[in-house]
Amino acid sequence: MIGSAGEDYLKAIYRLSQQGESVSLASVAQQMEVSPAAATKMMKRLCSLRLAEYSRSGGAKLTGAGRRVALELIRHHRLIEMYLMKALGYRWDEVHDEAERLEHVISEEFEERIDAMLGRPTHDPHGQPIPAKDLSLVEDECAPLDALAPGERRRVAWVNDLDAVMLRYMGELGLYPGARVELIEAEPYGGSLRIRVDGVERPVGRELAANVFVHCVRKKGRKS
């Protein structure tokens, strides 16, 4: 038993590794909002349980067993978010914190029942993919909204769900998964953006735009 704190560390390492970052102990400590000493102590414990590995040169990484624990937690979290919205009427900015608490305690039977009741959803309310029962996870190629060039049009794939206040504002702007968005203009030197969301022009800041991810258009290879 690694406890909920250990599970949260595994999930944090998984998220950081998916972002393409070098998973240093400093970045883990920052993600968990703890001191470097506390992160070091937990990392030693996870390594002793063979759930993670760490070296100064290579940083922290999950073993196969640690990755499975992290994906199971993510599956619980995202299914719970859908359940809270669909069955209990929570708003999309209210579900994250509730799911953070519940993801550690639900049984596999409960997970299966809400999955079946919801019709086997593939994505959570914020557009992020839900790992399958076998813990496989297919993630679409996406880019942050502020990476678009003026005139580019995309559909919103997913949004970061860590800031409830930001989520409420995104909702007011209509920046839900599936919304059509076009970058009209980007002011230079890190200035604000003007975007069009489902035909309605909106001004947004760079911080918000960096937390909205849109589907990338894959270029087809030329036939020889």
C-alpha cells in the first residue's frame, strides 16, 4: 500500500513526463507543492517499491508498475468527473477537486458501474481522454491555442482543469471541447489575442490561451 500521497506522486511524474519535461525532483516538488526534501523522501519510497526509478542524470521515471497505478488513478479521476456532471449536476469547474478526493477510494466494481452507466465515455468533461479498462490511452496530437497563426481555425480538443476560476471564464467564452475557434490576431511581445469562438469574437489573454488545446491538422504525405 503506497497511500494516496504516493499515488499522487506517481500521477504527477506521469503528467510531467507526458509534457516532455525532464522530470527532476525539483519539478516533482513544484508539482506537488512540497519541499525538495519531502519529494526526495517520497521518491526513495517509490523506488524501494519498484514503482519509480531515479538518477541525477536521468531524473525520475515510472516503472511499468508505477505507470499502471498512475493510469488507473487517471481513469478513476476522469470517470468520476463525468459521473459528477452527468448524474449529479455538477458544473465542469466543480468536478476536479471532488474527483481528486474520490479517485483513491472507489472500488473496481464502482468504476465499472459508472463506466457502464455513462455509456463507456472516451473523454472527460474537459476533453481529456479516459484510459480504457486495459489502461491503454490514445491521446490526440494537440497544440495550445496561442501556438496558432492568425487565420488558423481549429476545434478545441481539451482544456486544463486545474484552475476552477479559469474554467468558469472559459465556459463564459464558450471554449468547451468541440468549439470552433479561430485566431484572428496576436499582439506582439506577449500581448493579448483576439479569437473567434463559434463565430463570436472574443479577446483573451496569453495565460488562458496556453491552457486551451486545439486539435492539430496532420499533413498527409505525398504519394510517390
